Amino acid sequence: MDIGEKAPGDLFGSLVEPGLAALLNRVRDFLSGQGPRAYLVGGLIRDVLLSRETGDIDIALEGDALEVASRVATAFGGKYVRLDEENRVGRVILTGEAGGPAGKQWEIDFSSLVGGNIEADLARRDFTIDAVALELGRWTEAPLIDPFGGLSDLRQGTIRVVAPSAFTTDAARLLRGVRLAYQLGFAIESETEALIERHCHLLASVAGERLREELVRLLALPGSGKVLSHLDGLGLLTALIPELALARGVSQPKEHFWDVLSHSLNAVAAAGFVLGEGGWPYANDKVRAAIPWNARLEEHFSRPVSSGSTRRILLKLAALLHDVAKPQAKTIEADGRMRFLGHAQAGADITVAILERLRFSSREIKLTEALVRYHLRPTQMSQSGPPSARAIYRYFRDTGDAGIDILFLSLADHLATRGPRLEPDNWREHTQLVDYVLTKRFQEEKLVRPPRLVSGHDLISLFGLRPGPRIGELLEAVREAQASGEISNRDEALAYFGQCLSLKKKGGHGQKK
């Protein structure tokens, strides 16, 4: 990255794209008649100087930022959100025509100056590269306000705290510093990294919502397995998710190359690999080529789930947590065999508790819980040869909306189990299994949602059954028979019911009397 030696204020003005420039001018003109002096601060300046795309604008101003933000939202046809009542922070969201000619969404955060002037306000910020400002009224020509050497650190690619108290003031910055380093390709300055490690325990004091937001952003980064390993080295990972501490050093059977925690971290990296995000140090082109992938799967894993999360992000989260219950489930049998019976089910319960604590949404929790609970199912579908249609139906019936995602988690789990000892034949068999199941899933909708041929009312009116659990069992039996190709129309379904009922007719079980 080369910012160059041009005057920072002039440089910023020359790099701002037309849509953003037009919006800044609108805000400037609106505020010019209102009285308060306003400043562009932080991330917007950083990202523009780095030629990074941004949709976020931070403005610090004299006076009541909440009142100003509300008026801006009304005047610009945007949505007003009161972010922080105590610290007087309000957000204006502009979308559609209000967002400019391109219809882009912009988020403008207005905050009241702390300390009465911009220098004092910048002194309370986290990292030097964000502790910079430009006067909004002269943003195309004003000199950069840079009391802590942020421009120098930006040029050198360095993450440095503004003050040693930065993390005690707001412990969420511990995670943000690491995220920024990987997001920007910067290095954390040694004293700052030492402060992060020293204060890692403070994460316990941060609200779950803020921890969730940082974790989601970390997992969104390519190479997030490496990021999480760095967090672990700083003590942040187990401060964020204490349940993972038990997994450190827990040995596994000989087919596993790593202990439980290292396996879980490598599973995150492997999940990124199978989703096409980047390399896997223990794989060659043949390993990559064997992974089934197409535009439909790309779209599937890019789908939003909730508040910034996607299926891709939650797959990596599940990879981190899929073996979280192994330490508790571990047993050694009389013959020396190591077992982890029930760890998937127990891990799902632990995962729910973790994600509830971190304030993930119910949709996010449901999907991640299913991924952990059923992560062993793909390889259980068939011991030899392709799985039957009935087995595939049962798999998607049980896993529901998570079925496709679990297949890819199983691939990541395989890679993270073998590591550098990956056996090409076993890997090929596993990828062929996943490819076969996916092909069947996309080609034959009946394997997931068989069309209804008969109803419970039919069983009651035509076969004289009483309402009850038996009707549900019979209807499910018909759906399985449809999936396997045994029946395909209503007459065959009714004949199938007759065969099932004839086995119990002698005793009259389930029939009216």
C-alpha cells in the first residue's frame, strides 16, 4: 500500500468516488446552516486513503448528535436509529434513491464530540489509523487532523493503540484490533499485541451482541482459521468461548493428526478451503478438484441468515464448535480403544448455550445447532457404495435446511482429521459421496419434499383409523416409499397403506371399534 506524499487532505478529496462526494456535500450543506462544527472521522478516511470500498460514514460534531441525526434522516428520506443514548450516537441509513444515483446503502453515524474538541475526541479512540479527522465543511481541502501519527501507521501498515488504556476503556477493541490487522493486511505493533494478550480476560465484560458482531466479522474473512489461531495464541479465543479451553491437548485416535482444539481450528481453515476461499496447506490441485462446486452452491453459501451472517460464515462457526463436547464424552475402553460417544448431540446442546450467550439470532442458532448435531451423518449414510434413495431421503428429512451445509462440514472435518496424512483414495470416496447426494438432491425434489399423495383424512375415512400417532407414522412410511421409488401415485399409496394395515388387522390395533 502506497499512500504517497501528497498532502493528506488533498489526497482524500482526490480519492473520493463521485457518489460519496455528492453525499458528503449534501450533508455538509445541510449542516452548514445548523450551527454545529462537524468532522469526518475514523474508518471512512482510512478506507478512502487505502482505496477500499466503504459504505459507512462517521461524523463527530458539536452539540447533540441524536437530534442532528434525526433531522438528517427526515431531510434525506432515510431511517433513523438511536444507537447509544448515553454516549449520544445516532445512525442514519440511506437506501434506494436516498442513497444516491446508484441506489447504494449508506450508514452515517453521528456522535457528539467527547471533551468538547476534536483532539480530545480522537484521544479516546482505539487505534491510530482511526484517530484521524477532516473538517466536514472543508473536506476537499482541509488538512488532516492527525495528533497520534495515524497517517504514518497507515503508510507502514501498522495497528497501534492510541493509548495504553484503550482496551480497559472498551474491551471489544481486543477483537477489533486483530480483525483490522487481517482485514487490512497490517501487522499489530508489538507493544499493542502485548497489551491485547495482557487484557484478554476483559472480553468477559463485553456485551454478547458486540462479541457476536466481531466474531461474525472475523469469520467472514478469508483465512479465518489462521485468524482464530492467532486469537488463541493471544488468549482471546478461550476468553470469547471458554468451553473450548477443555479441548486443548485432548488426544484423539490415531487417524487424527491433531488434538481436539487444534483439529477444530484446522477445521475452520479447511471449511474455507472446501468453500473455495483459499488454499489448504496439506492439499494439492487434485484434492481441490475433487470437491463438488458450482454456481448454485456458491449462491447457497452466500445467502444471508441474519444481521451480517451468511451460511458460509455459520459453516465455519460450526466447524469451530463441532467437537466442543469431545473432552466430556471421551472414554477409554478395556481394549484401549478411545471413544467419544454422544459428542455430536452433546456438542449441539453446548453450541446452543454458547450462541445464546453471544446473542446470535434464533435462525443462526438453529442452523449451527443442526450442523453440529448431524456432522457425522453424511459418512453414516452408506458403508459401501452410493447411499440408497431411502437413506438420502431420511438424511434430508432429519437435517432439514442444514442438509447441504452438513455435507461440506463433513468434508472440512475429513481434511482436518487427516491433515498432512490425507489418503487420496479415502478423500476421493468422500467427495464422490457428497457429489452423489448433492446431485440427487438437486435433480430429484421428491428426495426432500415428496408431493402429497394421501392425507390423514384419507386414512380415517377410507381405512377407519382413529386420529393419533399411528397416522403420522403411516404417512411418513408413504413418503419414504415415494422417495425410494416404490410408489408414485395415489392408488399405489392407498394400496401401500392397505398392506401396512393388514399386518395389524388381526388385533385391530389403531382402528375404530
